[in-house]
Amino acid sequence: MVVIKKPIVKKSAVKKISVKAVKEKRPVIAKPKKDVDLAPREEAEPTAEVLEMPLENDFDAITLPEELLKNGADKSRYIEAVGRRKTSTARVRLFTQGKKGIIVNGKLYTEYFPKFLHKTIEDSLEKLKCLGKFGATVVVKGGGPTGQAEAVRHGLARTLVVLNPYFRKRLKKSGYLTRDPRMRERKKPGLKRARRAPQWSKR
């Protein structure tokens, strides 16, 4: 049996060969850089779609689509949405023309709700800086004052998004478009409330 031995190559020899091969390569010639035009570029003209898009706070330029118009009259144009919170349900109609102010169950919201809840009603409109620009009528049922106020705010935010989809980002970020799922926990048998136990007396 013939055993063929492979030639042993020293590491130093491999290193010398590799260095020599690198030295024999031609030097890389850098390509000349292209002339850089420092002149300002002309901005492209806006397309027709951009021109037709209403500005965020340009409420005078907003017109309702035909499918959202009710009864065909200018003073009857409104957008309808439902807001909810706890056990309260608010049916909101937002008017773009004619009516001004927020009427809740036949009264101004400042008369219907206590003073500490007025800001809650105004939050959706104040976020878009359009308080006083629109009118709204609300029919709210169920729950107490706090739940009803937050249901109205939820309904107003929904109508504003239907009016202009570009409002959605700001309202969503503030949390006014999210239906708050928190509810009062039910009373448990043998307890005073959901978790409150009767007071214990040793004697």
C-alpha cells in the first residue's frame, strides 16, 4: 500500500505569497466624482388631488358628500354618530350650517351638565380648534353625568372623523375615538359592594 503524503506548507510561506499577490495587483484608480449641481431644485407642482384636499382647520372649504346630506335642505345638513361610555348612549348630530352650540336633551350642555364636566364635552372640538364652528344636537340616555358627558365626547369625535378623515390622527392620539370599556364592577353576595366586606367587630 502506497501512502501519498501531502506537502507541508509553512504558515510563513502562505503569508508571504498572499502579501506578494496583493502587491502585484494593479492599483485601483478612483473614478472622478460627477459635478454636483448646487442649484436649488424646482419643486413639483401640486396635483389636483392635493389642491382639492381641505386644510385641517379650513372648515369653510368642507362640503358634505351627497350620501351624508339629509332632507336636501342647507339647514338640515348633519352627520350622525353614536357615542358610548359605561351604560350611557349618546346619539349625536353635527350640523355644518345653521345651528350653533351643543344642545343636550333639549338644553344647552352648560345647563344640562355640572360645571366640572363642561371641558369633557368640549375636548373633541377644542383639540381641532373648531369650538363654536359647528352646532350639535345630542340625545343621551342611561348612566350618570360623567358617563353621559364622555359618551357625548365620543360621539362628537366620531362625527368629526366622518366630516374630514384627516382629523382622525389627532383625535385617535388623544383617545377620543376609543370606546372606553371600563365599567363598574358588580356587587357580590355577602359583601357591601364589589369587594367591600362588612365591618368586623370582635365583641
